[in-house]
Amino acid sequence: MKYKIDTEVLINDNTWRIAEYRMRFGMQWVYVLSKENTDGSFETLYLDEKSLNLVIRSESQGYNPNTKDLHLL
């Protein structure tokens, strides 16, 4: 596990929060990302660790005063 729960990640100018992670098939970490819509509903995104790494590296995680700072390990 590389990223901690409640870490916020920017994807396409949307803030997603890591809500959960789990080991899948005993081989890879899968992260559950969640974001709340204005109507109170939630969207969920499932990414394995390799995919999440690619998103974070390719997407600017610039400073957003409404989110916690993202610290890459």
C-alpha cells in the first residue's frame, strides 16, 4: 500500500478522495476513489496501484486550498 486513506487526488480538475484500499488476488493493491456530487450522491472509481501512479504522475497535483497536500512516498 502506497497511498493512505483520505489522500486527495486531482483527476481532470475533480478532487477524488482515497476512501479504501484492498489487496486483490493477493497480488496488487486496488484503491477505491470517491467524490461527492453537488446533489449529495457519490461517484466511485476503482484503480490498481500502477494506474493510480500513472494518473498522479501525468496529472498536475497543483496546490488546491480546499484539499490536503498530496505527499508521494
